[in-house]
Amino acid sequence: MKIESFEIAVGRDDPGISTGLVGRRFGTGRPGPKVLLTGALHGDELTATGALWRVMERLDSADIGGQLTIIPLVNQQGARQ
């Protein structure tokens, strides 16, 4: 399983605080669907964020085809508030 961490810059960061989208991409290089999972679109809905972190912990040894991209916290500013 290949695991790639990434950060996508979004807008202007607050001084010293990143507002980029941080996630991980999982895949084996085999053909298959490409799936994107996101959490915390609304800043006060953090249950999905925790669930996605748990999913990522279990994917280390998974043998999947295609590609799975997970961004557990989409709205960092909302979650901070």
C-alpha cells in the first residue's frame, strides 16, 4: 500500500496558522475507482473527522484497487471557532 500525505494551500493563512487542506492518499497502483472522503465541512461536526482518522489507521495494511483520498478536516477555521 502506497500512502502519500499532502497539503493543498487554500486562501490566505492566518499568521502562524495553516488553513490548508491536509490529507492522505492511499493506493496500490492497481486499477479501480477513485474515491474522496471529507469530514468537518461544517466546523462543529467533528464526529466524521474522528471516524476518518480511524479509517486511515486501518488502511495501512489494506489491499485496495484504485485510489482513496481522505481529507478529515475540510473547514479548519470553523473547527477552531
